[in-house]
Amino acid sequence: MGRKMIKTNVNELKEGMILGENLYDSFGNILLGEGIVLKESYIVKIKRLNIADVYIKEKTQKIHNYGEKENIKDPYLKETRLQAKKIVKEAMGKLHFNEVLLDKTIAIVSKMIDELISNDEIIISLRKLRSIDDYTLEHSVNVCILSLIIGIAMKIEYSELMELGVGAMLHDIGKRFIPKEILNKPSPLTLKEYEIVKNHTTYGYNILKKSKKISEIAAEIALCHHERLDGNGYPNKRMASEINTYSKIVALCDVYDALTSDRVYKKKIEPHKALEYICKMVNIQFDAQIVKKLIDCIGIYPIGSLVKLSTNEIGLVVDINKINPTKPVIKILLDEKGRKIHNYFEVDISKNPTIKINDVIPKFEGDFKFTNF
């Protein structure tokens, strides 16, 4: 039987397991290669990276923390993400944002757009390996991809998608002037510290405005991605009519990715909980049309989510329903009595009106014993 790739929590790693994907550091160097047999020393090294999960090759269909990798659609290549992350790291580290670095940014955004457009279904799963230490880098790339997906769904022209993508990727560039001890503080910020962090929007705008190749739209994204429709955002307390569409897109994606990411001071929440919050803030903080496009593209229950059905079966979301985002396609993993299913099958909830999703399962524990539901 061929080996399947299973996303596995680092606390469940054991000697003898086979790594399913390369592990990289922030510079793109391979730390541990795909196919390597894990030793205890390697496991310790992985845990020190602050990575939550890794992919492991398995012969069996045993399920670990976030379900199987197979059937989870991912519309963009891992190499593109890695290249983008390296560019963001360079942008955050350089004293001056030069034209060479800008050309790299433009090129990688163009590549992202081409890859996303080439997919028949623009669907995204952001259940990626993340290091808390690299939050700003991962966040910038995720916000860029999410923003482009929404832009494509809104049928924004290619040239404007480029401006959206460049602005989204560099929306936090002003944070390089914020002291790291404040950015990485493991507890809530004081009012004084928060005022310092808020300056990153103006810093970013000023950096991007100096380049002749950066459009006003892209620079405005850096300035306005924390503005809110009701005028309670920053730095200028703009009202809805004063914020351009592209800044509204990035503002939404910025919040969604932040809520669903582990931070030094806050644990992530499940995607459906993040969307519940966002929906409550429609026409207060976020534009209703843009929120709808986000939900259309990622679903209320994003691909890769583990869910408990009203039938008591446990399944993995493998496809979303753009017409009715609350009714995705589920691959059943455990039957109603909690027994492993060896011949997996899929259920399209939209065609089975008596079946509902009762809960989202944050993790597996032990041998198919679930908690938190």
C-alpha cells in the first residue's frame, strides 16, 4: 500500500516516523528533508521551531490531529509561498526598500495571480505549518493570497490585482520600525505600546510612497488596512466612503488570518468562529460584499476542518459549497459509534438535508478519543 501523508501534532511524533515534507528555516534552508526517519534528537529540534504540526508518511489510515493531507485542495504551490516569505523577510530587514526588492515582490505577486487564476476552483486551505516566531512573514503571505482570491472572485482586472497583491504583501512593512520587544510581547500591550504599534500604518505608507513603481492604491493599503467602516479604525478614522475597496479587502483578510493564527500572546480560534465574529462586524468594521466573497471562497467550514455531524459521525471537510457555505462535502472517517471506517466515503450535506454539522473538532486525542465537543 502506498504511503499517505498525515498532518501530525509535534507532541505525537515518535522515533521511526517518516517525515512527509521538507522543513525549512526562515531563510529557506532545509532543516530536515522529506523522507528522513525521525530520531529523538530530530523531534526535539522540530519542537524547538515552535511548529505545531508536520506531515508524516504513514502506511495505514490512522488519523492524527488535523486529518489527512490527501484531498485537501491547495491552489498555490509551496515553492511560491516559500519565495514570497523570503521576499517579505528581506523587505522587513532592509533599511531601504530598493527597486530590486520591489521587482522581486511584483514578480512573485504576478506568479501567485497566474497560479490562482489557472485553478478551476479558487478554494483555499490555510491549515499550513506555522512558526509563531515567523508570524509576520506567514501572515503577510497569507493575507496576500486571501486578498488575491477575493479580488479574482470580484473579477478585478489583472493590473489592479497586481496593485492589490503588492499592497497586501507589504501591508505590514512599517512594522520593521516597531521595536521587536513590543511586537513579540507575550502579554497584552499597554496603551502607550499600542499607540507605538499603530504607527506602523503611516510608516509603511511613507516607505512605499518613496518608490515610483508602487501605485497609490498599494501604498494606501499599507496606510488604511486598520481603518474601519464606522470610523473607529486608525490612523485617520476614515469612514466607509473614504476607504478604497482594496484596503477594505486587505483589512478583512488581515483580521481573518490574525484570528486563525497562533500568536505569542493569543491562541488561534477555529475558522468558523472567526467568521462568526466577522459576520457580526459586517457594515461596522467590514464591507458586506467582501465578507460574502471571502465566505464563498473558503466556506464557513474551510477545507481540512474536522467536524462532528448530527449523525454522530466524524468527518473531514474536503470540498465547499459556494451556493450554501454551511453545507460542505464531508469525508466520513468515524462512524456514529466512533469506529474507524476503512473504506472512506463522502457525504454532500447539501444533498442530505437531514444531516447537519454540530461542531468543529479542534484536535484528535489518543486512539480516536475526542475532546472539546
